[in-house]
Amino acid sequence: MNIVFSHQADELAATARKIADEYVRPQAAKHDKAQEYNYEAAKAVADAGLFATFIPKRYGGSEAGILALARVTEELARADSGFGVAFAVNALGSFPIILGGTEEQKQEWLPKIACGEKFVAFCLSEKYAGSDAQGLAVTAVEDGDDYIINGEKKWTTNGGIADYYTVFCVTDANSKSRRISAIMVEKDTPGFSVKKIEDKMGIRCVPVVETHFDHVRVPKRNMIGGCPGMGFKHAMATLDHARPGVAAQAVGAAQGALDLALVYASRRKQFGAPISSHQMVQQMLADMATETEAARWLVYRAAAGLDDDPTDATNSKLAAMAKCYATDNAMKVATDAVQIFGGYGFMEDYPVAKYFRDAKILQIYEGTNQVQRMVIARHLTRTVKNLGHLDEFIPTETQLTYTEPGQAVVNQNT
Ligand SMILES: Cc1cc2nc3c(=O)[nH]c(=O)nc-3n(C[C@H](O)[C@H](O)[C@H](O)COP(=O)(O)OP(=O)(O)OC[C@H]3O[C@@H](n4cnc5c(N)ncnc54)[C@H](O)[C@@H]3O)c2cc1C
């Protein structure tokens, strides 16, 4: 498969870099400290048409694709990882509509998202249902032409500032496969409220909140896709499409920390020479750069696969690989960047400490990296049948399965 860098994507990435330099980086420390959203940068992003990147042309978007979305996110996150997610979460909240919405729903909601008039949030996680997204408790019960939603969602990124909330609710508690549905709730709907604004370790410029639903009445036409029971499918497809975005946020964050470490290492002198001339610092810098470049190309590959053929079953595996590898790398690079800064790296006076605090969440949200490894391993074991021609090279005794004590049969699964 070829990774195609379109002229359009190059231009969008260049625009994102310009906005990052002008509106994001200079304000990052201020917004982090005050835990304030950077509306000025968001306006610049909207004016430049970057919210349209992930939306089809038919609905006011530029349809630039997932690879372009990844590159835009990377540029914004390079300046401030928190602003990177503040941008990318709009794609996360929109994908259920793009991938599973009816024509009418797409026409109603997507154009306003594309022009930046409306922000979106994605409400899947709950207090008792994180990695196990099947275990949701928020309910939506039919009442005439409406659904009534009750319950609480945890950790809604963009909560409070978003206008649209894609809410995953239980609509059929007795069904195993069609238990959950995605329903769009608009901000001003009576009974909807933001109850707790989280005080976070990092990405402090973007609000993450608890969203509460107290007899929230929404019309049935807000059921995404029009038919109940499709929510889990929409959520999983959404995460496959959005994970390259988190992974791109991680590449940007790693690159941002590396840039700072490199400049610092060439300015700071110890033992009469810049620390960048000491071998052990060089080794850290070389590894940081190499692994960030490897992460970048894995992210681009995963994103390009989704653009090339969204139905390809390997997209999910590649998205998980990209998310896992790039976010583990961002944490490692941010840690080493602090190490290169020495004592100054530990101080909040300099942005490198913020890169370190911001990096941790990347390994947790949109599926923890343990969950990503589960997804990858599941794909691998599912495809092992394609490697049957290697059976003859596997010791026969390891292909025995004990069915009962003392009895063994040749394993038929290999
Ligand atoms: C800042 C922030 C922003 C977020 N934004 C959003 C958002 O916008 N929308 C949204 O819906 N959610 C959001 N989340 C929720 C996030 O996706 C969850 O925190 C994440 O999926 C993990 O769920 P959990 O925190 O309940 O951890 P748990 O699922 O309880 O996991 C705890 C630990 O156990 C491990 N674990 C769990 N199950 C297994 C298993 N089977 N095998 C191995 N290890 C396992 C996990 O990897 C983790 O290390 C956000 C969270 C944070 C902190």
C-alpha cells in the first residue's frame, strides 16, 4: 500500500503548524496553569477550515482524510498536547455520525462541526465502565416519539464547551450484541448538566468533566443511524478511526519534547562542553529521534490504510499498534527530555515539565495500552491459520493439547 501525501494534506499541515506557532505554543503555559480552553486558537483553527478536515465534502467538509487529520493533529500537539486533543476530540465525537448516521443526521450536524460553529464530545466511559465498554449503565428508555436518558458519564473531554454530545446508552439491557445505542444530545437539553470539572495532571487546557443526564428527553430522530442496538458497533468503528489521531497527538508531543531537549542540550554546558557532545546524552537524543520517526511512520501507515480502504480488517490492528507504540514513545521521550534538562526539567518554569505531565494520559485514553495490546494480539491469533505452512517447523510435542488428565490430542487449531 502506498502512503499518499496529497497537496491538500501538505497545505493543511502547514496551516496547522502556523497556527500552532502563532496561537498555541505562546499561550500553552498560561492556559495550562489557568485550566482554560484556548478559544483564540480554536477560532484560528475554525477560520482556517481545519475542523473540516475529517468531514466529507457533501456535508461542508474538505474530506482530506484520516492521514491529513493525523498530520494536523501532530502539528497542533507539537506545540501543546492539550490543544491537540481539544482539536482531535471533535473528530472522535463526529465519527459515530460520519460512519453510522443517517443522511438526515449528517446534513443536520456535520456542516456546523465542519465550520467550527459547534464542538463535539464523545460520551462512552462511565465510573464503572472504562475498558469494559459493554458494561455501560446509562439508560435510554423509549417514551412515545422520544428517548429518556438517565445516568452519568465520566471523563467527557470537551465537556461544557461542546454543543453536541454523542452519548452511548443502554437501550436493550437483555440483548448481548445489541444492548447499546448512540444518541446525540444537544447542550441545552433540559436535564443535561456538567457536574464535575476534573482537576488533571496534564492536558489541563481542555476540560474533562462528568456529564449527568437526569430525565433528558431527546427525539427518536437523534438515535444515530436511526435504529437501536448499533451503538457498540459505532463505538468500536469510531475508535478504529480515531486512534491514529491520538497516536498523531503522541508523535507531535514527542517531537515537541525532543525539539526542546535538543536545543537545551546544545546550549547547556557542563565539563566545558555542550551536554549534546557527551555520549550518553547523544544516545538519548538519537533514540528519542529514531523512535519518534518510527512512531510517525506507523501512524501515517495506520491512517493511510483507513483512507485507502475503510473496510480492511487490518485497520483496527494497525490503529491499535500506532496508538500503543506512539503513546509509549511519547511518555519515554518526554521522560528523557526532562532528564536532559536536569533539575530545570523538574521545574514548572519551563515547558518540558508540561510535556511530561501531558504525555501520561496518551497511554490511558481511547483505550489503555493494555487494551491496544489485547486488540493487536487478538488480530494476530485470528490470522495464525494463514501460517499453517510453518507447522512442520514447530516441535510436535508443543502441538499436543490435554483434553483430560493423561490423554492428549493433536491441537486442531494450528
Ligand atoms: C483525561 C481523560 C480524558 C478522557 N476522555 C474521554 C472521553 O472524551 N470520552 C470517553 O468516553 N472517555 C474518556 N476517558 C476515559 C478513558 O477512555 C478511560 O479512562 C480508559 O478507557 C480506561 O478506563 P478506566 O479509567 O475505567 O480504567 P480501567 O478500565 O478500570 O483499567 C484500569 C487498569 O486496568 C487495566 N485493565 C483493565 N482491563 C484489563 C484487561 N482485560 N486486561 C489487562 N489490563 C486491563 C487497564 O489497562 C488499566 O491499566 C478519558 C479519561 C481521562 C483520564
